[in-house]
Amino acid sequence: MGKLQIDILGTSFAVQAPEDDTYLKKLFSYYSEIINTIQRTSKIKDNLEISIMAGITLVDELYKEKQRNASYSKALNNSNDAEADRLTAEMIQKIDKALADAD
């Protein structure tokens, strides 16, 4: 069980999670990067609005990644189906040939 002290945007609190400390620190570091980018590149000054924009940014990344994974999965399944069809046709041809040679 990991523990992490969070100090960001004028707020401080501790969290506990099933993941280890190192993983939690990586997550927090990534979130902090997003917060810092929003602060540098936008005119938003309100901490709540900054944190909401960071959340929307993360949800956008997650959604796009899920769509990309679904596309890869679909392409892989289609590829596997095509290969299975090819192998099945090849086996049928070999069986037909073996049966014809047996006659």
C-alpha cells in the first residue's frame, strides 16, 4: 500500500492507494506537469479551474488512448480472422487432395 503527500495549487493532503509509493509519485509528477503546462500556457488563474482543466486534459488523453487501443484490437482480430480463414482453406485443399489421391 502506497502513501503520498500531495501539495499542489495551495492544497495539501495525504492519499493512500493499493499501488506502491513509486507509482504514486510518478502519477503525481505527471499531474503536476499538466498543471504547470496549463499555468504557463493559459490565462487561467483560479486553482479550481486549473485543476478542472488538468482533469479534462487527462480524460482526453485516456479517451484517445482507449480509442486507439480499440482500433488496434479490432485490426488485430481482423488480421487473426483473415489468417484463420487462410489456414482453414489451405487445410481443406490438403484434405481434398489427400482424399482424391486415396481414390
